[in-house]
Amino acid sequence: MHLRLSHRFICVFVLLLLTRCNTQLNDLPKEGKNFPFSLIELQRRSFNYFWETVYPYGQVPDRYPTKRMSSIAATGFGLTSYIIGAERGYITRDQAIERVLLTLESLWTLPVGADSSGISGYKGFFYHFLKYEDATRYRNVELSTIDTGLLMAGILSTQSYFTGSGVKESRIRELADLLYRRVNWNWAYHPDQGTICMGWRPERGWIPSYWKGYNEAMILLIMAMGSPSYPVPVEAWANWCSTYQWMEFQGYEHVNFTPLFGHQYSHMYIDFRGIQDDYMRGKGIDYFENSRRGTLSNRAYCIDNPSQFTGYGEKIWGLTACDGPAKDGQFTIDDTGDTLLFRGYWARGASGRHINDDGTIAPTAAGGSIPFAPDECIETLSYLWENHYDLAVDSFGFKDAINLSYVNDQYPQGWADIDYLGIDQGPIVIQIENHLSGLIWDQMKKNKYIVDGLKKAGFTGGWIDAL
């Protein structure tokens, strides 16, 4: 099926740009001393990434100011950020409604099918990246199950939040339901592996990689199990848990995963405090505590700083997937004559499974972990803001990453990314809000699909039993 958007959506998009929030990009002063650190200031600036940079069709750019493609996962985070913006007064509720409606209408009417080009998705899933000009498949990227999952999490958050009786809010709920129910999760489930495949390409079929725990795909499995139209088998959750790697790292026993985003993404949408599946009941903790330990062990590794990178310590830490100072793993000779390997985009992190570290710190590591370890995370964000503002902070809050060990004539104070990344901005906006008010957690507790998925996975206790 091939469907094209009408010119009406483009006109709506132009009108939205004319009525966006009052705080524009160029209105934000650069002087850190005039803006002492606060979670609200950080959240407001990070929110503006989603509000100010959106492409036509409501798609959120993968990165900015580099203009390349949109990211469906970042679009999901954007949908959730509009809820927060409306609650915080960064935008009006009406503005949020218009932006969400534009995005959902666009997603519902984008061209879909099995063709390899001119298509946005297939069987309810969307391609990982979409062209910014027409929201069709970018190059030969995969039909991504996890990125579709994160998009759907954002979509379901709008379904639960916009509960008004008006025509537009009713349409948001209807479109959210249609988009979620259209995803054929069972098509992506491979019985021989007992889990969901990571992706599919029309040219070659399924990618030979599968979602096995523990990582960011908890939310994916839960939504796939909760689907009323194409659910995956109930045993998918036990299969997922059977691949966990429980081990001690830096004095913390927990299910290990190396980059911190794996401890963050599912927790952005589900409040795991006090609820347990069979696995966590056996360990005597919950997934929230597991992510707390993952966060603190990441911090402890940076404090130990075995590779002696500049700046690492109690106030500068945080390893997760992010940009880096080099391209294609180039080697750089430092002032002492040592050869150091720096990387570009890389899944940085530290766990008992791997150490992926080149001296690059990503503020989203601490920003997205605020609910787990608020004192330690806020201390780091505040320190970076107050002491490395000129290097690390700009109009949309923290730049994606910095590396104080990467020093040369071009970067005398260390390297900082030129770009912001949507999938790293989202955890900052959403997890600040969950820490302050629990807003997104509370919305998702009302969503029947999330609750059904959790119950099928065997979660009990806490707020689930209280429903």
C-alpha cells in the first residue's frame, strides 16, 4: 500500500513553526554565569531540541545541527517531550496537541510496503532513519524493531495523556491505537531463537541478530506481549531472562549491560520500582534497583579511572553510547608521545561484560540516570555546567559528548561534539521529569497495553497489584 500525505499536513507544519514556543534558539544567552545550573533550565533547553528542530511530517532529527536524517526513536522521545513541555509551560497544551496530531497523522499515512525505496515502513514497523524531506527510508537502513518500539512507547504516552473529549484529543487516542495495533510483533518473533529479531531489510531479509537480555529492549518485549492484535508468545519473557548476565562489577552485583542507555530507555516509560518478575524475585531486588547499581558501578569505574583519562572522577563520569572525537578509530599521539585510540560514535560503557572507554563523557549518562542516583547524577551535571560551560553547554543544553583528553591545536581545552543527538536528549528531558514528578511513569501506568504486557511477563507487586 502506498499512501502520500496531503498538502494539508505541510501547511499545518508551517503554521506550527510560526506558533512554536516563545523561547527561540537565538534568544538563549550563552553566558553560563547568568544561568546557574538547575534541572528545569537543563530540561527546558533539552526540550527545545525537540520543539525547534523538527522536520516536516513531525519527524525529529537524528542529530543537529548536522542535517542528515530523522530518527524514529527520537521522534518517539519527542512525542513524550511535548507532554512534558505542556505540563511545564514550555509550550501550551494546544501547541502540544497540534504537534502530536501532525506527527501521528503523518506516521499513519506515510507510504508502507515491501519495496526497498520510497517507503517508510512495513507491517507496522518503521525504518530506523527516514529522509528529512519526505520521511521515507534513508539509504539502505534496516526496518528496526527496537527503534519502532521506542517510537511506539512515545505514541502510547500520548494516548494515555491526551484524555480530553475534544475532537483533536480523541483523534490522538485513535491514531495511537491504530499505529500500535498495526505493528506485527509476531512477524518479527523467531520461534527458533525464542525472541524478536533486531531488524529486516527488503534486499536480504532478516538481520541475523536477536534481542536477548539484558538491554534497552525490555520495553519492546513488554509492548509486543501486550499487543491485542499480534502478540508474541508468553514464553518470550522467560527466554529473554534466560540470557541475563548477573555478575559483580565495581562492588555492585546486578544484571550487567555495558552502556548506560540500556539501563535507561525502558525505565523512561515504566516505573519498575516495587514490581518484580520471576527473575528479580529470585534476586531479591527490582529492575529499578538493578539500574541504580548499574549507574553507580559505571561511576565507580570512572572514579578508578584505570586508563588515567583527564578529568575523570567523582564529578565527571558517565559512559554510554555517544559521539566521539575521532572518525573510524583514528590513532592520536598525545603530548607525552603515547598512542591513544579515540573513536567516533561508539557504545561506550563499563560493566563486567566489556570496557569500552576512550575518555569520552556523555552528559546523557548522568542525565538519563537521575531517578536511580539523583545526588550523584545532579552533582555531575551541575559541575559540568558550572565548570565546563563554554565547552559542554549551548542553546539546547549539554552537547552530546566531551573528551578532556583529546587536546590539540584545534581543541586546546579538550574536544566537544558539534552535534546534539535526539536519542541522547530524550533521556535527559524525560528522566528529569520522572525524578521531579513521575509524570510519564504515571501516564504509562494507565495504559492497558503496557499493563497487559507486564502482567503477561509475570510482574506483580507494588503499583500493579494496586490497580
